[in-house]
Amino acid sequence: MTALPITTGRTKFLRLALAADAAVTGVNGLAYLAFAAPIGALLGPDAALLRGIGAFLLVYAAAVAVLAIRRVISPAGAKAVIAVNVAWTLGSVAAVVTGAAGLTTIGAFWVIAQALVVAAFAELQITGLRKSR
């Protein structure tokens, strides 16, 4: 079965979910880059790790934004965003459970809160993808 591209007629919800994801992710990435040391002191991870995460988040946010503004949204592209969001959510929970990131208590709460937001974006994007067909 060949996937057809998603055109603009029924994509408002998906576009909004992708755009919101890109905006929130971009702001988070900028904050991690600009304020890595104080955020690291509060949350626990090393500033270098936060800068790396921030850079990744900015690149990811840009890719999601490009997908959101395209005239035709690729179903494969939307599914890739959903998959990355699910992986981020699971990785965040694993980082808290294993203690791998050296999180403070506040950091653990922050990471779980972010994981919930990312999971919500994934769910909204799944809903938008379904509505667009």
C-alpha cells in the first residue's frame, strides 16, 4: 500500500500540533544552550550535556517546523516525528529511573514533566495524522 501525501485540506490539527512541538522544543533548546550552567546546577546534568541536548533540540525543532509549514505533509515525516517523540519520552523516563543523568530531585521532576509534554505532542500528532486522512 502506497502512502499518499497529506495535503492542506484536512491538516490544520496536524500542522498545529507540529508547529506547537517545534516552538516548545526550540525554546527549550535555546534555553539549554544559553543557560546551560545555571540550568545544570538546578537540574543536575553537566552543562556540556545540556548544550548537546540544546543543540539537538534546535535542529529537531527546525526539522519539525519545516515539516509543519510544507504545503504537503509527508505521512512518513509525521510518523518520524511521532517516533522521535515516543523515543524521547521513553528515554527521559529511563534517565530518571536509572539515574544515568545525575539528576537532582528538581531535575527528575522536570524531566518527567517534559516527558509528559512530549508524549502529549506525540498523541496530538497521532490524532492529527488520523484526521488528515
